[in-house]
Amino acid sequence: MNLSRRDLIKKGGLILLGVLVFEGLTNHRRSQSQGLASPVAEGGPYDWGKHYWGFVVDTNKCIGCGRCVRACKLENRVPLEPEHHRTWVERYVITLEGEAYVDSPQGGINGFAGEAVNVKYQNLKIRNSFFVPKLCNQCDNPPCVQVCPVAATYRTKDGIILVDQQRCIGCRYCIQACPYGARYLLPSRPGVGPLGEGGVVDKCTWCYHRITRGVPPACVEACPVKARAFGDLRTPESPVRQILAEARINVLKPDLGTRPKVYYVGLDLEVR
Amino acid sequence: MEPMKHLIRAALVVFLAVAVFFILRSQLIPASWGQYGLYRGENVAEWAGLPMQYADTPQCQACHQSHYQQWSSSKHRGVSCENCHGPALSHIQAGAKVAIDRTRDLCATCHAELVSRPSHFPQVALDSHGGQAPCIACHSAHAPKAVSPPPIPRRVEGASDCLACHGSHALLPLPPSHAGRTADLCRNCHRGSER
């Protein structure tokens, strides 16, 4: 039988269509039928559809004690060697001439008291000086999620960016992409990662395991002066919404379009 | 059908390739992929299920009522118990010991005088305050202002002998805890305007 070109295209097209339909159906079936009872899916004890989390940092209140950094390390097993931080405190010292000095000795975990970290500022004519705590901003337009080549990082329905450490291949593209320096590489952690050796990316999760149980993140609980606040952006009575209603707020690097969700009260010009 | 044979073979190869692709895909892609988006849906529960280390401060009240009472109406009521005492969940659940740093260093992390701290925050130049004695010798950690040595009023600051007014049979006798102390010890704890 001689098949004309037209016939071939028609018949081949039908076969292709059949294959595509088949694929579409099987995909659909797989994700629906699994119906995994994730406790953070709809219907579980914590409904992630009902919350959208936000964070406020008040730099006017921060006293640079560093207890938040310490609490985070203990709560989240953040490695001490090599030194990494999910949250850290920076100190800005601005002289009368307008020169700014920034330091963050070990992220501020031991505070900023003591001769060793203060000796370099002894002879400066200081105009003002303050502390700025920083952490992952859980951006609404996250560059870190965008660049991941294996889709190992994602945004949850309640606004938190998480890293699937079983899928992460440790390429560090996201660490580069984050403009805030919020991510780091977990050098080695037995049982974690595709090869079970670590070498995957980690970051602040706003203590996802605490907020889904109705408890604030460890750093917010630790702060003795209420420089950090955490709450639900959807609930007008939440601490975050109450502050947002009264204060003048800013965010870090607004020009990059990342739409961060850590709102700063009293963010100085010099803070990058 | 001769002219069609090569076409049928080609179609078969393509079909086989596509079939192998879909079979591999169904094996390699994790089951919860795509459940909520382009990620493994199970991972959300993995993160949410991690164990906590820090408990909630109100839980300390259940067993440590007197300390909690004292603390909750003191100047330190904004400082959570676990801030100084460390994570307490293993203490609540398994009776692990809770540590506390009793040296000057712990108090210094917040209260050492630093130019970067807000000026209204209570800070003190530790080099010239209290010598080497631990802060808690004079200041109770759970009631730092209420249980601390009263300062020397300005008008009597220059007085050389405190016991002239505060000795036994005197105007303002000393509390029983101060029995036997001599006048040279007073200024070790009681400060005037020099703090």
C-alpha cells in the first residue's frame, strides 16, 4: 500500500496525539491517587492555606546580645565548624565623616562586648552605631528558587522557602543567587542528601517545624527586647500586622524586586 | 505492504523509545512530586516534623512557680527563661539538666556598655562596676532591680563612715543578712552616682 505524505502526516499525528493523551492521563492519575496525608497539606492539623507568615525586625530595639544567633544554632543544628549562620547580627559604626564600618564577629553569637571586638573602634569619632539582625527574607519573588537546576527548592503555600535536601545536588547556584547571603552549604551531615553525606544547601526556614505547631521561631522567642516579631500577615491581630499598621517600614535591597517578607523598622541608609 | 515496512519499523522504534521514557520516568520521579507544585510534596512534612529544642516559656511555670512569679513581674520579664538557661524541651520531656552560666560573661552579653546599644537600655561599664564579683552576688537574675543593693543617696554620698548612721542602735539599722560587716565593705555593693 502506498501511503501519501498527507496520509502519513494524518496518521502519524493521530498516533502522537494518542501518546500525549495517554501521558496526560497517567500524570494526572499519579498525583491525585497518592493523596499523601502530609500534616501540612489541606485537611491536616495545620492548614497551610490559612496562613501567610511575615517577620518584623526593629533595629531601634536590638541590643546586639546575639542570643538569637545562639538560639537558632541550638534549635536547628546549624554547624559551628565551618561557621555558618541562619541568622546573624551585624553592627554598623558610622563616623562623623560618614565612613561606615560593619562587623559581625562570628555572626554575633557571643554578643559584641569585650575588648577584642571593640578595640578597633576606640579612637573613632562615632556619629552613630547600631545593630541589624538579618535572616532569610523568604522572598515572594525568590531568585534562589528560580535558579535551582533540579527544582530542589520551593515556596510553600504559607510563604516559606524550603530546600528539599534529598534532591539538592549541592551545585551552590542558589547560594550565589541569593542577594542577602542567607544560604550556606552544609558540609557534611550523615543521612542527608542524595548520597547520604551532606553537601547540600541549608537556610533559615523561620523554624518551620515550630511555626506549624503554633510556636514562634527560636530567634523571636530568644530576643529579650522584642526586636524581632513574627506573625500571620493574614490576621490583623497578629504582632506583625500590628507593627505594620503603626510603623514606617523598609526592606533590604528593595530595588532587586525580590519582595522580601522581613520588614525592617528603622533601616538605616548605610545598611546593604 | 512492502513499502510500509520501514515506516512501521520506525514507528515501532519511536513507540518503544517513548514507552521506555515513560516507564523510567514513573520509577525515577518521587511519588509526591507535583502534588503541590514543582517539588516533592513529602518534603514539606519532613521539615514540619523536625523535633524542637526550645520549649515555650510558659511551660516552665508548671514546675517552677516561685521563680516564674518573681521573674514575670521583674525587669527581666521580657527575657525568656530559655534565653539564659538554654533549650529546655529535653529537660521537660526527659529530665535533662538545665545549665546556667553564673559568671559575669553572661550578663555582659546584654549589659556591657556599648556605644551601639540604644541609650535607654540599662548598660554599665563593667570594668569599673563590681570588680570581679559575679553579677548575681548583688543582683538577682530573676528580679534584677527589686533584689539589688539600694544605691547611696546623693546627699550622703560623701559620708566616710556608713556605720555612723547604719550601725547597731542607729537611725537606720542594717538588715540581719549584714551582721558583722565592717564599713569598708559597703561600697563594694552599694553604688552612688559612679555606678
